[in-house]
Amino acid sequence: MKSVRVEDHADPVLVTTNSRVLDAVLAKQEKLLMACGGKGLCATCHVYIMKGEELLSPMTPRERMALPMLADRRPNSRLACQAKVQGNGVQVALPRGQFIDGSQDLEQLIGRRAEQPILHPVTGSVLIEAGKLITRSRILALAFVDVDVAEMRTRSLSIHEH
């Protein structure tokens, strides 16, 4: 068993060798959108490896293609669905913000202020900054998010896991 520590959680998660970082994050009941179903296409399971990057599997070709899409990418960025735990002592942090699955996710928030940044489901770019009022006109302006998500899901359906 290998231990993975997820930021803001005192106790590490124990996972088997070659488990995905995603499994450790989900074990702590953290929410990751995984809009592409864990195929490494969308980058919504983006995490920062704070310690132990050398204890993970090498970056996959899909990960190398998806990470450049991210607005908040750092040198220690990885996709939790692609990075596999191979050693003991990995520490993970999640980007701050709330990914949306589409503009409809914001309907229930109209008239309220965003408690944290609202993030694009494919690129991670900030759509609505924390503290900003969520208005119907802003949601209508975000209709492109639905198109981006639909295109990404179509791509993910055409890729079969082996």
C-alpha cells in the first residue's frame, strides 16, 4: 500500500501500487468533474503534485496534450486520472475553484455571488471570479461552455480504453 496525502485532509489515503491519484482524491470525497470520464481529454481532474512527483508514473501522451489547455497549469500539474501512484508519500493539492459541467449549472446561482472562482470545464479558465454576482446575462454569455463540453464528450466517446 502507498500513502497519498490530499491537501486540507489530515489523514493520508492508502492506495495500491499503480492506483490513480484520482482514486485517492475521490476517497477523500473531493469533487472532481471528470467530464471526459477519466480518459485524459478534458483536464477537469487537474491537480498539483506538491511532493513526490517522482513517485508517480510518467506523463502519458494524452496528459501532455491536455495539460497545455489549462489556464492555471503549473510545472507540478498532473491529471489525476492519468497519474498512477508508484511510491509512498505523494502529496496532492487541488486548484481552487468550482468546475461547471455547463452553463445550466449556474442557473441555481443567479442573483448570488460566486463563493469561489467558477471554472471552465475543459480549460480551467476562470469564467466568473470569486465575489462576482452571477446574473442571467452572464450565464447567457457562457453558452459557449456547453458547446465546448459537447465537443469534448464527443471526442471522449470515440476513444476506447484498452
